[in-house]
Amino acid sequence: MAVQQNKKSVARRGNRRAHDFLTNPPTAIEATTGEVHRRHHISPTGFYRGKKVIATKADE
């Protein structure tokens, strides 16, 4: 079993964890409505790749 020889300092631990931060998900602009949404997801108004794919409450 692998056992560390020396204790890792707080600074080295922090430097390693510095790269674990979260990034913003990539976004896309809907061609027909101009809305910003997550890539490969439908827009809030129900459009995906320029086509209406789901009915929303605003349509009623």
C-alpha cells in the first residue's frame, strides 16, 4: 500500500485545489428568437435549433 513519506503542506494542497474551480457552462444564441441558452438544450420559450419543439405556457 502506498504511504506518503512527508506531510503535504497547506500551501501545496491549496495549489493543487486551485484548479478545481467551476467554470460557466457554454452558451448559445437561438437563431430565431435571439435568446441565450445552454448549448444542446432547448431555450426557455421551447425552441431548439430554430424549430419549436415543445409547447410553453406563453403559447396558451
